[in-house]
Amino acid sequence: MSGSHRLCLRVLGTALAVVCLLAPVGSAFAQDADVTVAMQGLSFAPPTVHITPGQTVLWVNDSPLAHTVTSDDGLFDSDMVDPGGTFTWTADAAGEYQYFCQPHGSAGLKGMAGKIIVDTSMVENADAPQPAMVEASPAQPALVRPDEYYPDH
Ligand SMILES: [Cu+2]
């Protein structure tokens, strides 16, 4: 009776140990990156990402080929990223940053290439709902409808 109980605990303990070993590896990537771009086949997915200054892009090579993440204007260059490998870049300033893979693309968004748009539009988006709230107030006079004031009612 107690023997089978002990076996159950041992299996559970082994399962927990495996989870504990795997968890730190996964969370390490999640903490570092604000946006993830996959290298899939001969393309970057998604090809365009949008971040704000100070945020980090993580490239993950999900393809069986080695690729590079090379800035058009020389700001960053990953060198060869092997299958399963990663590369990160943190944007310091606003701007549009085009990049390409040296073996499979070239500058100017040709072939295997992508773009990082860095701006503060997320802050601008936060202001956007305000005009919509102002528009809601003119609807109030409609509560008093002229056709409800016919004298013969
Ligand atoms: Cu490539």
C-alpha cells in the first residue's frame, strides 16, 4: 500500500525536477526581448516590426540554414547565426532600420530582408481615443426628440 504511494511521489518529484530544469531557459529569452522575429526558410517573420526606443528585438533562427541580421547602414551585424541560434539588438533612437541576410538578401529590402520601425507612436496612440469621447457628447440632445412633442398625445 505505502510502496505504491511512494512510487507516485517519486514520479511526481521527477516530473517537477524536469520542469524546474527547463523553465529558466525559456524565461531567459522572454525577459530579454520585446519583439521576436523568426528566421523561417529564406525570410524574416514578421518582415516589419514596430518598437519604441529602448526596446529589444530578438531574432531566432527557426530554419535549417545559417543566416545573418545585417543593418543596411552598418549599425549592427549578427555575423552567421546557426540554426537554433539567436541575435538581439536594442534600439537607442527613433528611426527606420532596414536589415538583410548576407547570404540570402541585400540592402534595400531585397531578398531575405526586414525593417524595424522605432518611434513613440504608442504614446500618440494613447492620446487618440480622446477625440472619440468628445464626439459622444453631441448625441445627448437626441434624447429630446421633437416628434415626441405632438400636442395630440
Ligand atoms: Cu538567410
